[in-house]
Amino acid sequence: MAILQKKKSGRYYVGKAETILTSPSFLKLKGKIQLIFTSPPFPLNSKKSYGNMLGNEYLQWFSSLAPLFSEMLTEDGSIVIELGNSWESQRPVQSLLPLQSLMSFVSHPDANLRLIQEFVCYNPSRLPSPANWVTVERIRTVDSYTRLWWMAKTDSPKADNSKVLRPYSERMKYLLKTGNYNSGKRPSEHKIGETSFLRDCGGSIAHNLLELEPMDFNRKVRLPNAFSFSNTNSRDFFAKTCKERNVTPHPARMPMGLPAFFIEFLTDPGDWVLDPFAGSNTTGYAAARLERKWLAIDAEKKYVEQSKIRFEDPVLTIETKETSC
């Protein structure tokens, strides 16, 4: 195990997550991590450059991570895992492996986890996949979303949706200004009181459907945090600097808005955030900008070098006290 990046806000370790999480260096952090946010290698049917396992091997490996993650958490901490879809090899059939992996993870007898909520991240810019069945045979639609699963050790983990409010719509702003709307019973049988919508809470509660681009371009996207959800990775500082230095960036980078949303939602400034499959360290960068302490792990040294590029970003001006593991 080696620490290849050390910043005032966190550290990046090189090695397998299951090895580093059980190392002496991490013993003192057990029970102190507030959020584990990660996107592990997906259960695919062909090998990718960033590494992935197949079939039952993946299922057993993924399930074995549950008790390791759980013991790192505070009692009210959370785990959020992005888990993509996969398809059966040479067949136009969606694989059950991602769902089986999730079920085995959350129900592991030694982890004491429960599923809190499912989130769907919709990205209309995703390339048609699986390509053969979408663009050649024309018998499937584009797989344009990914799921994020929020888990915890308690039914009531630390969370505050008032920290990730969406700006009010123009219609709601008008309603608050005029104080005039139709109260009474709705077709759904919900009863809307005469003052139910007259309190200004600073914004509306975020949804569990996250848009990377607007579904309706006539409707303004109301983002729940300061990081843009717009799919503009090709124009950000990291991508631009990688191109200038002839560095091939991680092929499965997540949009900055995803970790930022859950970091704001589920943690407070000064809390620890861990990404055990950090890649180019989007999670650590978002945590640093939001004044959280971060820990990153990845088996590939080259992605640690890419993480260093992120922390050259002039936007990152937050200074936090140096922490140690």
C-alpha cells in the first residue's frame, strides 16, 4: 500500500480497496466515515481498461465488500453506490447480475445494512448501448440512465434535504407572491389546505430523478446544488488539462454533480467522505470544494496521477486543516 497523493483535505491510496480497508492505517478510521460514495467496476460481459470481473466472481466479490464498508461508517453514516446495467453476452437480454449484486450486498448477514432510497440519473447524451441491439438490429431502446442506491446501518441516517433544495419554479414564485391557489381535495384524494403552499422554504425538495440535461428544453432545469449537472466534462478544467498534457482520462468518469449532491445531502463540513474506487477522484475533488475531508482508493496508479490534475484547478481555493489516517 502506498499514499501517492496527500492534500490538506485528504489522501489518495493505491491498492485494492479490500486490502487497504483492512490495513492497519485504516483501523483508526473505523466508525468515522460519514459517507462512502463510489462507482465500482460495473458487472460487464467484456473486459474494460479500468478492470472488471464477470458473473459469479463479481457477485461474490461485490457482496464481500458490504461488511468492510459497513464497519467504516459512523452509526448514522451512508453508502451510495452507482451501479450500471449490463446485458447478457451475445444476447438482447438484460443481465440480472447488477440487481443480484445489490441484493447480496445490502442483505449481507455481517453488514447490518438496509436500502434507504433509489435514485435514477438520466443522461440523454449516452451513446446507444447495447450497440448491436439498438443501432443494428433495432430491437432495443437506448440505455440512458444509471441507478444510485442509498444504504445505511440505521433507518434514519444523517440527511438533510433542505441542503439540496431546488430553486422554486416561476409558477411557485408567483404563488408565494400572490398567496392565491386552489385548495381542497384533489383527484388523488390528497387534501390541500388553504395555507399549505404559502410558506417560503427557500426552494422545493429535490427529486430522486437527477437530470444531466433537460428532458424538456422549454423547462429550465432547477439544479439542487452549486455544481452544474450539465454534461460538460469535455469543457471542464480536468478534461482540458488532460488534453493539453496528452493524458488519456479515466473512461468512466462520473459527472461532478452526482457526488456533490450526495455529499451536500448526507454530510456536514468536516465529515469524512470515502471513495474506494476513486478513479480520477471526482468524489475527492467535490468533497474538498465542499469543505469535507476525503479518502480515495484505486488499484491503478495512473488514476492517482490524474487526481493530482484535479487539485490544480484554480477554482479549488478551500483550505482545510491537514488530516491524517
